[in-house]
Amino acid sequence: MLISSLALIGSVATPVGPVAAGLIIERWGATEALLTIGLVMLIVAAGTTASRTIRHLPSLADAAHSTT
């Protein structure tokens, strides 16, 4: 149930990205839009890297063995 809900949210949100990017490019121009999107990606990557929970996830092999 959870996975199907996440898939539904993902499929609904998919068209939003190109529309938002088009609006940003139209309003700010291509260079500013790309720099802004790059900055957002950098912030997300830094936040993910700094997250103790993400850094200490079990390996896929350990996770597979714990579910069987």
C-alpha cells in the first residue's frame, strides 16, 4: 500500500518539474535558472551527506538478510 501511494505521488508530481523549470527559465533567464537549480541540488546533496541517518543505513546485503 505504501509503495503504491509513493508511486502515485511520484507520477502526479512528474509533470510539475518541467512546468516549474519552464516558468523559472522564462522569468529569470537560462543562466540564472540553471545556477539556482544547481544551488538547490548542492544544498540537497549537502543535507543528505550530513544526515546521520542516511550515512548509517545498513548495506543492501544486510537489509536483504534481515527481511528473510
